[in-house]
Amino acid sequence: MTIIKTSLAGLFLLVVIAVSGAVYFKHQISNPLNVSEPTLLVIPKGTTGHGALSLLQNSGFTDIDTLSGKLWLKFFAHGGHVKAGTYQLTGQMTLTDAFWMFSQGAEYQFSVSLIDGLTLQQWETILANHPHINNDLSAQVTADLLAQWPWQPEDGLASLEGLFLADTYHFTANTRASTILRRAMHSMQEFLAAQWEGRTVGLPLASPYEALILASIIEKETAVGAERARIAGVFVNRLEQNMRLQTDPTVIYGIGATFDGNITRRHLREKTAYNTYVIRGLPPTPIAMAGRPAIKAALNPALTDELYFVAKGDGSHQFSQTLEEHNQAVRKYQLN
């Protein structure tokens, strides 16, 4: 009887130890990580499950002891297979959550906003300054992108200006700048092709590329959404009547980096490929990155008899049908 009692007591003790161990083990696995705010963790190439666990332990993100961690990896985490990458840890995650993320390669998605109305040079600066983008832009990248544009003018493309759709793009760490631009170009091609198919019949635009040039001018002329189609209508009317577009943003683009913010009469008389006070028709390339609303306006302009507009000083414009009306508006809004 004494032997039986001793055996039962020993068995009970083993059960208690096993249950306590299971509770402790579950507690360590299900406890939230020690993360006070979202934190990035980089798992290098070649890292094993044990290596990833060590990273978490050494950084203080988990209190699990080494033995429990090894047992969990072996019996419950299928060996702890992980993929290299940059991941975001949060205080709501458990160890199980983190390793599921590592095993799926669900890397953190960074973002970059490439804004309409900016130039290619400004976009390139944004990409180059982003800490998680690999800036691989080069003459070869430019040549490759130019070759991918489907609507080539007769004399070929001279610039990537305007060929990318303004948007916010998401990516994983160390994504190449050229990869983001290819995505933006593909998005532009898809959007522009669809809008070209649904365009107003009879526009004085020979190709989707010319529509993009016009859209870029509209983009620079106004930030007032309700005016875009109306401004497009003015430009279309002028193109149909072989009138010069006479739009300041094209002059500024033609001046380039030396422009100091002040347009002079000399600038308006200077003959550049972009000075629409001198040349007739559209400039040879877009002058900025156009957003979706400006492209829609260029291809679906308002039906109007207006040929002129002038800035009123509050962001909006005064529109006129005749030169006399326009001159009156200029005296009212610009010369006072």
C-alpha cells in the first residue's frame, strides 16, 4: 500500500509539473511581444527559425527561454521556416503571429506619394531621398522605359516627362526606383488607353500622347477641380482655330532650372520648344505629371465658345469669349 501511495504521489507530482510546464509554455507563446510601438525588424537572407527567434530574444521582443523556444519551433512551428525581409512588429502580436508573418514573407509595405503637377526631376528627387528605395535610376533605365511607351511620336520620345501616373505606390524595403516607375508607367498606359477609347469625338489630338501633353498643361493651370474641363475646352477651341495656346506653365518649363519665379516679357518672346506664346500647337512633351482628373478633362472637355481665361488671384479663373472681354478681365484681376 505504501508503494502504491508513493507511486501515486510521484505520478501526481509529474502531472503537476507537466501541467505547470504546459501553462508556462502556453503563457510564453501566447503573450504579446514586448513592443511598445510599431517596430521594424530585418531578417537577413539565410536566417533560420532559430536565428529569427534569437533576433527577437536579443532585441528584448520576447521573454521565451531558449529551451521552450527550441521545443516550440520543433513541435509547433514546423521548424520555424522564415523568409528574409523587413517586417513590422506590433504590441498586439504574439510569437505565433510573428512567425506566421515571417513564414509567409508578409513584409512591411512602405509607401511613396508621387504627386500630380510635379515634374520628372522632382519625382526622381523624391525617389532618391526615400530611405527604403534603391535608387538605380540611370541613362540605361531611362532608355529602357522610353522603349516601353506604346504611343511613340514620329521623331521618337525625347523625355520620360509625364509618362507616369500620379499615385501613392506601396513597396517592400530596397525596391528599385526603376521598379516603381515601371509600375507607374504601366498604370498610366492602362488608364490613358481606357480614357482614349471613351474620348469626345473630333478632338484635335492625334494620339493618346498628345492628350497627355494637353492634360499636363491643364494640371499646371488649375487646382480647381470644377475648372479643369472648362480650361480643356478653351485649349481645344484654340487648337481648332490654330491659335497659340499662350499658357505660362509651358514657358516656365521651357526656361528650366534658371526660372526665378518671375515671368518677364523677354521670357514670353524667347523662342523655345515649349513657349506656346511663340509656337503653335502643343509643346513636344508633357510639362508635368498629370493626374486622373486632368486626363479625363483633356479627353472630355467642356463644350464652350470661350477662348481666354485669366487668374483671379484666388486660385480660380475668369473666362472670356472675346479678346475685348479678356483684356477687361486682365485689367480687373492682374493690373490692379
